Amino acid sequence: MTEIIFSDELIKSEIKISIAIVKITDFTIISKKYDFAPKIYEIVSELRNKYSIKSLKDDPIIAGYRKFYWNQLHIDPTKIRPSSEALVRRILKNAKNSNEPNFPKISPFVDAYNWASAETLIPMGAYDINSFEPPILFRLTGKNEEFVPIGNGNEKRILKPNTLVIADKNGKILSQFPYRDSKFSMVRENSKNIILIACGVPGISKEQLFRALNGTKNNLEYLRNMKVIKFRLNKFEYFSLLE
């Protein structure tokens, strides 16, 4: 079983979260050329038929993460959005008659879990296991803790005290939960062993988190059948402070 620790300060602050995780090992990219379009068209069509920019916030899953942001993290979710909502909003903002998303193809693994996250509305983060030292710790930040997010060059950000983060044994921050992952632990083309974490909050069930992981699994298997990747998937695990 993966070693996951929820810090005492998190428990004392009564911040209620849950996570579902899966380890992907022996991951190998066989071909850098791949076509994920059939999956993309299916997901984009479903999202656009179901939501608009205006109505998205009323979905129970989106509303649950927004409520968690306001009530437990004291963050305005209209300014800093859960990663899954941000993805879906980008899709919905695209041209009405286009099935092309307006975010780029990144890599087979990242695309697989990004699209599963958009489809299920569950925020997920993926981390190169060989880049950090376990156990994985969910905790609140102290003063002047540095964080280098993906997509921001090498610019360091100083997180506010009491920011909810995922960190390793040495205090390195893997992610700002459930918003943005760190550059140092990101999944790269040569990553062999990966841990995928689906982030839950009050009102989000274990089954919903497993559905997000399973969506990623299905997308990875789709790419494997196309001879784009090879991998070995381990069993799903669940950890919770909700009870």
C-alpha cells in the first residue's frame, strides 16, 4: 500500500479531503505520434451538450469543489479554479461549431488523465515517483514556502501560510491541492513510474474518484492498443478524512 500521511494540523483544522490513487509502472512511450482525436471529439461533444459557461458552476461536482474552496481553503474559486473546472471552461469557451479543444496536446500520459479529468470533473495530479522521496504528505504550508508550478518557467512563488499542499518527506511541494502541480515532480516523456492522484472533497464519493482513475485507465489502454505506449497498472487505493 502507498504510504499516505494526513498531517495533524490538517486534522486539527478540520479540512476534509479524500484521495484515490493508482500507480503506473514500467511506463514507456513507443511512438511520439498519436491521434487522440476520436476520444477528444466524444468528450468535447458530451461536455458542450451538457454545459454552458454559465451553467457549469451549478453542476453538483463543480459546486462541491467551489464550496470547499470558499469554506475550507478561504480561496475565491472564480480567481483560482480547481484544475478540472479550468479544463472544462477552456473547452466551453472554444468556438461553438468546433470540436477542437483550445489547449495543446502535451504527451500521451498527460493527455490521458487531463481528458479523464475534464470528462469526470474530478481534479487529478500526476507525479514522477522517482523525483521525490515518500511518504506523500498532505499538509498546510508554513511561512515563505517556495513552489515552482508547471507552465511558469522556473519562477518561484511564495505560497501563503496555511495553503493546502501535497509534499514529500523532504518538504518539497508536489502540488497545490487541487489546483496546480509542481515542475520538479511533473511527468516527463522519460518518466517510468508515475502516481496519479484524484482529489476529493466533501460531497465527492469514492466511486466518483475511482471513475476518474478508471477514465484515465481507459484512455491509456486506448493508446496502448494504438501501440503508442506500454505500461503496467496497479490497483486503485483510497484514503479519506471525510469520515
